[in-house]
Amino acid sequence: MYFVTMTDKFMSGWGLAEGKINKMVVQCDTLAQADRIQRNAKRRGEMRRVNICVNKPRYGNHVFISWKKFADLSGPWLD
């Protein structure tokens, strides 16, 4: 299992992430899926610090995590 982590600059600091950093984490079954998400995330202007990791990421209370699964994504994430 692979995880693609990224900081969403647009969503950070308001809504459910008020006063926090919004991290989006996409769970992928294969490295090919993770590479695809990473490549597309780097094209998006609001995403920063895009990484692939094999360990489930853990963050402190200052981070709001948006969990996604590869199978649930569509549109520009899968270009």
C-alpha cells in the first residue's frame, strides 16, 4: 500500500481546517497509482509538498487530514 501526501494551500486555514494545515492523503494500492496521483498533484497550483510514502502518515493536532482512496478519485486526478 502507498500513500500520496500533499498540503492543500487553498483549503488550509478555513472550514473544517480552520486554524490548521489541510493535508490530503490518497491511499493507493500500487506504485503506478501513486505515481499517477503524485504527477497530477504537482500540476495543481494549490498543492504543495507532494510525497509518496509506504507508511500511513501521522500528524499532530495542527493538521486536518482529508483521506481519499484512489478508486474514489476522478477527473484531473486521473489525467
